[in-house]
Amino acid sequence: MTIALKITASLTLGPFASLSSAQVRFDVIAGLGDAGFGSSACAVTPDGRIVVGHTDVPGCPFCVGVPFKWTEETGVTILDPNLRGVVAYAASSDAAYVVGISPSPHDGIPPCDTAYRWSSDGTMWFEKYTEAFGISDDGNVIAGGINFPSRWTPDTGWTDLGRMPDTSNFGGVARAVSSDGAVIVGSAYSDVPQPSFRAFRWTAETGMQPLADLLPPAHSDTATAISRDGRVIVGYATLPPSRSRAVRWTESGAHFLGEFPGYPYGTRAAAVSADGSVIVGTYGEGASTLALLWDERRGPRDLRTELINEYGVDLANFRLRGATGISVDGRVIVGFGNQPGQPYRAWRVSLGWDCAPDTNHDGRLDSADFFAFLTRFFSLTIDFNADGLTDSQDLFDYLAAYFAGC
């Protein structure tokens, strides 16, 4: 029987528990226990309210990787204190279902890659020799697999999604599913144009189809997330010399997310907003990764720098190591980070309303925003139209947006 353990008052979060600047709120979700692992956020519900991840727990130095849910009102809720050594990857729209991977033994299953699906009604299932990475809004379609991309439903169980066109061998994994469960994306082995793993899009009508080719050609590519309607897919490609670059696939083709200053390679997209206009992920390599933010207007940039410079959030020496989930409107982002020499901590940032001319981010559009814009304009610290310059066109574009209102 599943037991939920709510832990709120016992948390010791330090100075970074909750930082806010006007309409912006930044929360650190601390590790609960003694294992030194800390915590990591892996997903957020579409409305941005519920964060899903995994943590260690108090009084158990070996309890690393216990799945949790978090809200502002309840704090951390342990899904099941007996479910240990797991990674929580995705949740249904109301977080009534959570899926992930457990390498630990359960109910006589030996240690191996084991998919799990936790339900708020107290039921849970495990499926050995497979993995679960994505879930539909209603929790009835799961994307995963281990030797080949697979789909799970209550009626069919796990079923193979098939092969790539003109390919006899199989291999790969399904990574994400659209909100209605109709579209699944991931990576699968392909013989075309040369043997490698390629990003795919699957529907019941089309079967498994490779996504558009990139220029320059990639050694391999992987789809990691999908917009709610299945029309925008994100992921990354591996290019010589074995460096990754974040990719966005749309009906018009495949597009790299642009050059990141100082990091032309080593970028990966992890999550996308409902309409595909905002993407988050990581950049950098190894243990030095940092959180990446991309949108259509301004391109790729460092999320921590954005919060400090654009929103006035004082993060001190807390580093955002990766962004893993995003709400439907692109205004709530979750991920993991740490202070130097400290364990990882899950975090969630809410950016308030989306209004470009609200320069001071106080949730209102008024004369204070105009004067704040002028201050930054004359100090050459704002590029409103994101064309790489601070010039008169920024002023004209700002005035047009300001008088159009939000």
C-alpha cells in the first residue's frame, strides 16, 4: 500500500528557500535527508503548480532517489517512502500519476532497469527490463522502452512502436508523448542515411517516421520533448567531435537553437512550452552544465543571468545546473542546481505574467516601466527587439509595445 509522507516544517532550506522580486518567485526544494544526494526536479505540471522529482529522505542515509511532489502550499510530499533508488521523469496533468525508472529490486524483481507508474489512489506497478520517460495528461499513455521504443496503455500494456523505414534492426527508446497521447517521440536505430540513432515521431496512422535532417548532418539525434499538440519537437544532435547541439523540429524542418556565446556546442533541449515558443535545457559539458533558456524573440541565453539581469533576482552563489521542465505558458521552469561544493537542489521559478514592456517586472504596465526602460536604454543595457544592438529601433519598438498594452 502506498503511503504519502508530507514533510514541510522539517525542511531546512537556508537562505535560498524562497526568493522573490516583484512578480517573480524562486524556490529551492532542498534535499530532505542524510544521503548527501539532495534533490532534483524533473517535471512540472502544465499549470506550473506541482513539481515532480526525487530526493533523499531524513533518517535514512541510504535512501537516495525517493520520488516526491511539491507545491507552494504543501511543500514536499514523499510519494512512497518505500520506493527508493528511483528517478521520477514525468507526471500526468494533475500529478495523479508519476512515472520513472527504478534500478532497485521490488517484489522479487532483481536489480535492473524497471519502469514504474505511481498512482495517487495508492496503486503502483513495476515492469522490469523497460523504462518510462513520458506520460499523457490523463496518465493512460506512457512512452518508454529499453531495447526498442514502446508505448504503454492500460488496455494493451507495453507495445513495440515498430522500426524506422528501410531499417531491419531495432533499438532505441521513446522519450515523450503529446498531451493527448497520440504522438510519441524519441530516438531509434536507422540504416538511413547511415547506421545511427535518429530522432523519430510516431502516430498510429503514420507509424515511426524520422524527423527532418539537420545541416550540417549529425552523427545522431534524439527527440526529448514535444509540445502539447505534437507540432513542435525538441532535443539535441551529436556533431563532430562528439558535441551536442540543441535542436527544434517544426513543420518547416530542423533548426539548431542558435549559437550560444562561448558554447557553440554542448547544448541540449529538455522541455518545451505548449506552443513551442519557449525551450529550456542545459549547456556546457560534464559536471559544469548550466541551465539554458531559449525563445523565438531572443534566442539562447543563460537562465541564471536572465533572472539576475532581467528580473532582479539575487541568487548569490546558487548555480542553475539544468532546466528540466516548463509549464504550458513558458512562465514556470524547474530544474536542479547547487551552491559550490554542495549537493544538488531542486528549484522552481515563476516569472509572473508575460508582458515584454513591463520593464521592472512588477506585474503592472505603467510610467515606471517607461522610465525604467529609458534608464537602461541610455545606459545601453537593453536590447528590446533582440537584434544585437541598442539603438533607436529599440525605442520605437518599445513605445509601440507599451502603447499596445498587455
